Amino acid sequence: MAGRRPRGARPESPSEVRTIPVTRIPVRQLLERYEIAPRKRFGQNFLHDPAVCERIAAAAGVAPGDAVLEIGPGLGAITAPLLDAGARVTAVEVDRRVADCLDDLFADRTDFLLHRGDVLRLDLSTLAPEARTLVANLPYSITGPVLSRLIDHADRFDRCVIMVQREVGARLVAEPGSRALGAPAVLLRLLWRIERCFEVGKGAFLPPPEVVSVVLRLTRRPGTELAPGLREAVNLAYRQRRKTLRRTLAGVLSDEEGIVTALSALGHPAGARPEHLAPEDWPALLARTGSRP
């Protein structure tokens, strides 16, 4: 469903952005007032620790007038400090009950716009096109698809601050040689610098999740793009990660001999597997096998 904002319109310029602090209402009180029971199908664990919310908003580094796209605003715990920092926030919320609550909480804010719908079904290239910063407290069930869309639309944002499961965060910052390193991390890190900011304990949520979370900051690497065929090669290699690259990619990038020669030039043995390569090795591997036009 398209976004609606019957009570106000966007400010004409950054100087018109509201600077009045948002009134904070405890999350537990909001859950009771709106009779909201967290739903497993939406992966709902509502962030309620004010200190954590302030740290996430600070990590986004927004200035007055900056436009922000927020995915999974919940009950506005991060939205409020973003607005207090002077940001103009467009939020996407799939749960009707939660969206009703947000409409009430920010009814008098002309710097807040709500889209009701599933972010995976919305066109990310046109959603809040003025927003160059993304903030997301991601339900764990959609973390993978959202990260894939960040690869698809890498030029859409300059900075992304996302909260994910700690194990997912570990994979995204894993060093070469680690079994934790996978295709999503390789592709993301060719396009983004990924920084681990801080962990968020279970007690910061209602109800507490079964896992610890971590906040990551992704900063766009200017001018970078994925070479034709690179994404397919990386995904193919990691789908068969127990095999050597010379066997997995033979006939895709080059013959086995050509792949071994390219690996050797990059300082890797003939028996190298995908996790042995650093993200920056992959474009070089394609270039040396003549796969990049």
C-alpha cells in the first residue's frame, strides 16, 4: 500500500525541519495501549532501550535536513532520535497495528512519512529517492533478501546502519581463510566498507530474542561496481565451497590451467577454495582470466 500522510506534507527545505524533541512513550506501554502482541511471522522483537536507540541514530551520522529511509521502525524507538537529530524520516512498516501506532505517535510531524507495506515488495529504487541514508532494525527472516537488495541497488545509499544477528555480522566482516566468509560478504565488501559498531544484548528488546544482535555501518565505496559475471562466479564458487576454484570455475572463467595461472599470480595455490580469496581478489581473478570485458 502506498504511503499516506493526511496530517501534513513534507517541509519545503531542510531549514523547515522540525526540531522539537519527540515525546518518548515506553514501548511496553505502547504495546498495551494498542493491544499489540509481537508476531513471530513478522519476526517482531521491539527495541526499547533508549541508550541503544540513541547509539544507532548517532551511528547514522545524520545532520539537520538529511533524508533517511528506515526499514522496520517498530514503535518508533530509533525513529524518534533520528527526528530529534533533524532528519526527515520515511519509514516502511508491514504490520497494520504497528503502523497505526506510528501514525498516532508522529501525527504532528511534517518530517515523518509512513509507507505501509512489505519492503521486499516495494521498489527500492524509487522509495524515498532523496534519502541517501538507510537505517534498519531487520527482522532476521528478511536479512538475506535485504542485503541482496543492497547489492542490487548499491548506488542508492551512501551509508547504511543495520542491526542483524551477531552470527550474520560475523560472516559479513570475516577475514579471508575463515569458514565464516561467504558470497554475500564478498559482494557487499566490494561495494561497501563494513564496520562493526557494537553489540546489542537480548534485554534491549521486548520480547527478548534468542540471539545477540550487532549493529553494522556500511559506507559506500565511491565508483565501485561489480564486473559482469562476477556475482555469478562468486555465488557459484560458494555454492560448492568444498571444491577447489579451478574445478568449480573451469569452463566458466577459463580452463583449469588458466584459473591456476591466475590464482598463482594473485599469490594463491592451485588448490585454493573460495574462502581463501579476499573480496578484492575476485575482480582481479576475473580480469586475469579474461572474463572482464
